[in-house]
Amino acid sequence: MSSAPEALPGGTYFDHAATTPIKPTAMRVLTEVMPALSNPSSLHGSGRRARLAVDSAREQLARAAGAHPSEVIFTSGGTEADNLAVKGLYWQRRAQDPARRRILLPGIEHHAVLETAEWLETHEGAALGIVAVDAQGIVDLPALEATLAESADSVALVTVMWANNETGAIQPIPQIGELCARFGVPLHTDAVQVFGSLPPGTAPMSFRDSGAATLAISGHKIGAPVGIGALLVRRDVVLTPVLHGGGQERDIRSGTLDVAGICSFAAVAQELVASQEQESQRLAGLRDELLDAVVGLEGVTLRGPDPRTHPELRLPNNLHITVDDAEGDSLLFMLDMAGFDTATGSACTAGVPRPSHVLLAMGLSEEQSRGAQRFTLGWTTTERDVAALAAALPAVIAQARTAGMAAARR
Ligand SMILES: Cc1ncc(COP(=O)(O)O)c(C=O)c1O
């Protein structure tokens, strides 16, 4: 019998924004549903049972996300949902009126949106309009309003992520939704990082109240398996499909449905939303302990909204810092050696570290963006984990600075 590939030994995990460990509820539902697998489009009895399971999961997910069940389009994850929304809205709006070619977006968007918009610019005649953000990474609403007032007729869509995956900055999506509605322009929002994770005292994310035409969510960010996600699509919104085939999911997303993934995604979503207030209080408390431990260190700067003064503007599980005179990947490597899994937050193309496009869009220089480090907490994070990281950070930062100086001398 062949065995599973050996897993690398893991450190104490502070990278929940990248993916969070699968939750017991997801595992239970997966193991219950998977053996009874059938294609929910099949007409026989087991196909009909699979269809009933999908229908019930669709209702459960819709309730958790403040949507109508018919608005849930299952996808393989956040990237696919973002592609479908941005391309689907662009093609549809351009087909209705060829003058509508502009896509308005802030420069802080996730690559799933940014690269899609850039692809449309290169191959499909789109023109990108970058919406300014302030130093905290929050969209400049008056600037967006002025752009829409000037040229709404030529705008195909506006796309603004609900919360940023690097800095945790939360956008005023319902206000942006209202603004777009006033100008008759559809809004897409990438809500992958906010679903079930809004700060204490904030109502759970609601598609209905967001004013968005489309909204993307992803399973593996909330403790469901990788490979399942959804695009919520308002009932009056028409999208040109990206995938063609069997016409599943209102003909918007063809492909055989992943029944087990869908059921576990919906079960975790329901659980998460029910416990949002309690869990986000716990995580914000732990994050603030870590923040207290690092902001006093010399040359360490908090990036994104300050949760001590504006807790409502930042995801409760996110801490993002830059460290003067240190490289982000040296910090990551030293933390890894000390037993902590963290992230720089920025992409690394073919092994060459690049400054984060998010920090650059917030007005930081390349120099200031270099020593970026993101710590994201989640359902497995304990007080002990945070205390251990807080205790390790001063020495790790000193080591990363020494490594940087040694490299500069070479
Ligand atoms: C804000 C945001 N959007 C989209 C994605 C992509 O989601 P997925 O990994 O499910 O394709 C991610 C994942 O990193 C994300 O953080």
C-alpha cells in the first residue's frame, strides 16, 4: 500500500491568511459525504440525493453570507471567483455598450483581481483606472466619486477588495456599493479575507447589504478544504461565463459540482459566522498582545490601520510590520529557523523578492517596503504561541539586520 507523501515538520503557525488548517467540522462532513459521492446532475436516485445535499448546502452558505440561495455560484476558490466576476462583468457590460471599457480599482487588490484586470487590458481592450488609497490603504472615496461623476458612462465595473490580505485594512464596502449604485456601475468585491472574520462589534459580512453585484469567497481561508469557493452574483446581474460546458450553476460556471467540498464549506461557514463575535474578540486580544510586544522595538513600524485607535478598520487576526534595515525574507527565514511560520506578504517572482505592490500603493518607498512581515492568527492560535513569538522577535530582528549588513558588505 502506498503512503501519503511525508509532510514537512511545521512551525508555530502565523500564516492563517494564506490558508488556515482544516477544521474538525469540515473533516467530519467531508468523510460523511465523500463516500456517497455522485454527480448531482445525474437523474438517478443517488444523483438526486447529491443534488439535495448541494441544495441544502447552498441554503446554508447563503444564510451565512447574507445572500439568496440562487445567488451562490460555486467555484474552485477565490481566484476563479475573482476571474469570473471581473471578466464576466467586463465582457457583459462591454457587449451592452462598447464604450464601457474602464475598470476602476485600487492598486492594493489581490493578484487574482489585479492580474485579471491587466490581462483584460492587454488582450481585451480594457483601460485601467487606479483609485487612490490613503497611507493606511483605505480607498479615497471622494476621488472615486469624482472619477465616477466624470466618466461613469465609460466604466465597465469597479472592483475593490473588502479587506486586504497583507495589511488587514477593511474598506467601507457598503458605502462604495452605494456610490457605484448611484452611478449605475456594478461593483465586484473580493471578500476572501473578511468572510466570518470582521472585527468585534461588527455585524457579519452580508452580501445583501454590501451593494456589490458580485462577491468572492474561498473555503480554505475559513477551515474548509482547498479547491472550493463561491462567487455570489446578485439576481439581476448577468455575467459572461469564463468556463463553457454542461451549464451548471445558472450557466455561469460549468463543471461537475464538488459535493463533498460544497457541503463542508457550507458547514464551516455557518459555524464561523455564528462564532464570529467571540472568536474575533479572542483573536483581536491576541493580536494586540503581539502588537504591544513589537511596536516598542526600535525601527519597527505598524503598517495599515492602527487597531488601538481604529479597531473597526483592521481584520482582528492581522498584524503587519516593516522593520528598518532588514529584508522581509531574512526575517521570514530567521523566524522559520526559530520555529515560526510567517509571511512577507509580498510575492516572490522566480525567487526574486519584490517590494509589496500593496505597500507601494500606500505610498511607501521601495526601501521602506523591504522589511515587511505579516503575522496572521487563526482558530489554532493560542496565548502561548503569541507569547513565544513575542519573546523571539527582538533576537530574530537583530539577526536579520546583521544578515543584511553582512550581505551589503559582500
Ligand atoms: C484577498 C484574496 N483574494 C483571493 C485569493 C485567492 O483565493 P484562492 O486561494 O482560494 O484561489 C486570496 C488568497 O490568497 C486572497 O487573500
